[in-house]
Amino acid sequence: MRGLFLIDRNIFERASFKAEPYTEREAWLWLISEASYKRRDVRTKKGAVHLERGQLTHSSRFMAEKWQWKEPRVRRFLNRLKIDASIDTTNDAVQNIITICNYDIYQDFEKYQDAVKNAQNDAVATQQRRSSDAKKNTRITPEETPEETPPKPPTGAARDFEKNLKSGEVAQEVIENCLRLTSLPSHNPKDIGKWTRQVRRWVDAGAIPDKHIYPVIRRMKAKTNQKIQSLGFFTDEILAEIDKKAWWEKEADEWGRRVKGFKAGHRWNTMWGMEPGEVGCMAPEQALSEHGYQFYKTVTPTH
């Protein structure tokens, strides 16, 4: 089933529903409901903020309280939405601003209908090409659907680091590099033990030094003027970086399998949104281009 439906913003305040932590789907709907439907200025504790249609401004702390989440989870969720082009974020002189991409398509029935009409020709061409391919190749049955490809074993530095972890030790080189990058003291045995436990926490969560730890430390160190007193200062961002990269790699593989199956003649689940070749398809550009489908850039709200 496709299409749009109207829903009252009051749904998030109704007494009929139990006050419980939001699901990710509810958090996404809340963001859309909070977006401004027209240009306006809003007043915040830090001053006035100008919003365009499809924009909202809230702190991650406020959203964490509203959604009954922990603040790091809010930041990771927003990072994921930004990666898949569902939102964009900008730093105003006063406060962060979130832009809902495709807001006009979600909220304007006429524009949605126009987008569907504009995609019909592409959809017809896609169907014809798929039918032609199906005639040339033996149709794959559901039992023959490509199985999930097992994750590739780590190589190079990642393999060496993983081998080191299996021995129950954290490489001394990693500790020394972290201290060097942060200028934290290394002469006190108590401090060294504390820093070691902190790095151990990162790697237990799946962090690889060159992939997650060092890039985050360098990036945050360049952005802050305050004195860093603990490696814990970087923990939330490192965990978010692990989450972001792992999610993106898994999501890209999953979309690749979906598009490949669709190309082979399998049914496209409506829960995945528009079909490959149609405007609004959420599959990544690489997954589409690998199988001969056109990628349409996300439409952002017009000023």
C-alpha cells in the first residue's frame, strides 16, 4: 500500500496512549510533526532562530527527554537519518537546525501526485527492461534467493588488532597514541590504568584504532578549545562512529541484495518505499547503478 495520510500532531500528547519510550518510527514521525510548515522565527533560550519550511530546532537533550532516550542514542539516530538523506543539519549562530528532506513531498498532496506522475515513464521502462531480462534468464524461485554473504574476515591492521584483542590485551601502542593525540599525562600508573580501561571499553564495543578512535580524537581535538582531562571526553562520539559505520555497511549490503532480487524478478516489498527506477527510491546510488537503475537525488525544501 502506498500514498499519504493526514495525522493530527496531537497524537503525541493523547492520554489514551501509555507514556513510554519512543520507537525509532515514532521519533521520525515526531521530527516531521515538529517541522515548521512555513517560514517563521522562533524564540529559544539562546535567542531567535529563523526557520524555513520543513525545519525545526531542538537540542539533543530536549529530544532525549521527549523520546525517553539517552542523549547519545538521539545523536546516533540523527546521524543515521543524515546518512540516508532523510534529514540535514546545520549549525546556526544560535542553535542547531534540522531540515527534513522531502518535506514538501510528505506534506503536499499535489506535489506527491506530480512526483508519482513524473516517475510513471521511468517505471514503465523499468518494467519492460525487467521483463526482457526475465525472458533471457531462468527465473529465480524464492528458494533460490541469494543467501546473505558472510562478513569478510578482517585484514591488515584490523586483523592484527583483533588478534591482539583475543589475547586479552590492548596494544600498548594504541594507549600511547591516544595519550599523544590528547596530551594527557602518562607518568602516573593510576592514570595509565584508567586510560587503559577506557580504551578497552571502546575496543570491546568494536572500535578499530585507525577506523574509529584516532579519526574521532583528531576531529574533536581540532574543534574544542577546552582542556581535555579524560579519554571519556571522546567516548560518545567514538561509539556513535562505530554505530554509524557498522549500520551503513550493513544497510548498504542489505539494499544491494534487495535491488539484485528485484532485478531478477522478485517482488519489491512496499515497506522499502518506491521501487528502483522510481522517484523517491531509498536505495543507495551504488546499489542502483550496479544493477542499471537511475538514482534520483533527494529533494530538499525550497526557500
